[in-house]
Amino acid sequence: MAPSFLLPDTLARENGQGKGVPVDTSSGGTLRITLGITHILEKESLHVSIWGSADGRHWERLTVFPPKSYCGNYALDLDLARREPVRMLRVEWSMRRWTAAARAPAFGFHVLAEEARMKVAAGAR
């Protein structure tokens, strides 16, 4: 599977979800999902989950990133081998404030999916 944006660069100010993105999971295996946060305000957290569907109508939560409060790239692996066929993936997010500030939260972020490449550690000789 070629790298594919599940959610392109987005500036979000409220909870939401992306569109369903077709993915080629015919080979099964594991996907590397990368959350890139480019903009975040202090005292806020971003909660991102990945949902999958076989038909685009019925969605199941597949994995969740731990809450994030800093810019950076965060990756996790999603094993699809033991699941019903997943033909589409979708991103959902929610935002939280730690204080009762009047301004709305704001997050700049994107989510990328690609085939995971397994690394093998060399043994000591």
C-alpha cells in the first residue's frame, strides 16, 4: 500500500471526523498510522481515533492515539490480519481544554497511513 492521507492537513476548531478513505488491505498485515500535529494551543489536548468499515456504512473503532498536547509526529501500528475485511478508514477527533478560557481550541494536524515495514535487529556475534 502506498502512503495515503486519511486526513490531509487540517486546522480544526471543534470535534469532527474525516471522510472515509479507501485502503488496499488485500495483503492483510499491519499499517503504520502517523499523526502529525503542526499547531496546538497551550492547555489543550487532541484525541484521535481510527475507524474502519467494510461497506462505508457500519464503522468500528480500530485504534486510538493517547491524548496529545504537543506538536510532533506520533505513530502506531494497526494490525488488520485478524479483523473482518476493512476497505475504508476514517479519522475522528475530539478536543479538550484544561481551563475555562473563552477562546475555541485550535489544532493543525494530519493523519497518514502506510504499510508498516518491520525492522529486524541484528544479533550479537
